Amino acid sequence: MAVIEAIATTYLEADAASVTFSSIPATYEHLQLRLNASTSYDNTSAPSYIIVRFNGDSGANYSFHRMAANNTSIAGASATGQAQGYVTGPANLSPAANFGGMVYDILDYANTNKNTTMAGVGGSGTSAPVVGFNSVLWDSTAALTTILLTSSNGDWRRGSEFTLYGLNSS
């Protein structure tokens, strides 16, 4: 039987440039990030991406793949040797009340015999919906202890909620 436990939740009472989960215990097999978030950047033609950094690493140690679709087009992107990972975040919509949902799994985060990977889906749905399927590779075998999340456009808006879960198979 699988066990999922909330490790930490951050609910923003005011706009914030970033959200950090630190001192992540190594007692789980996998982690899961669940976000209900919005950014302060209002532009329906360009989505926000979530910039991810693990353990404060800003070296060229990240690769990512992304496939996103909105109500009129499909786009894909990939890159290696990046200073951070990128995954789909909320669409940038006016009015500010529009939030997006995202779920990302971070697999084998404490296993020091292999690199850490993150994969999942994210997006928003209103008059300009967007959904993205994403993966990030962190080219490091260090155990993951810190996750930094920033938005590619604007700050995280007040009312955004970020929860980190730990998952075990029994």
C-alpha cells in the first residue's frame, strides 16, 4: 500500500519572488510537488514557466523537455546544459483571480547512485487555456535537500499554494 505524507505547505499571504522547500528529509522514495498558483504577470499570449533549482545548484547541470498546448497551438522545447530546469506553470491571465494547477513527481530524490528526475503536468484553463507535459533532469547524484521555485514572469501571486509530499511504497 502506498503512503503519501505532506512534508510542507507554503501559502502566500503576499506576492513573493520565490518559494523554497528546505531540509527535505531523505526518508521517502519519491517526492511530489502540488501547486495551485498564479503569477503577477498578466499576458494571455505568453505562459509563465516554473524555474526549478535543486540544492542551490545554478551550474549548467539541468536538462528539460516540454510539450505544451493551448487553445490554438502546440509547441515543444528541450535543452541541455542549463542553469535551471523549466516546467509549465500557470497561464498569465487577467483578471488576477485565475490560478493554475500543477503536479510534478521527483523520483528517487535521495538515491546517490543516480541523477534526479522530475516529471509531470501543469497548466491553467480559462479563455486562454494551456497544458504542458514536462521533465527535468538534474545531472547530479547528490541527495536532494532543497527545492527553489521561481516564476519566469513576475512574482508568485498572493493566494498561491505550494505543497511538497513524500511518497513511499509501503
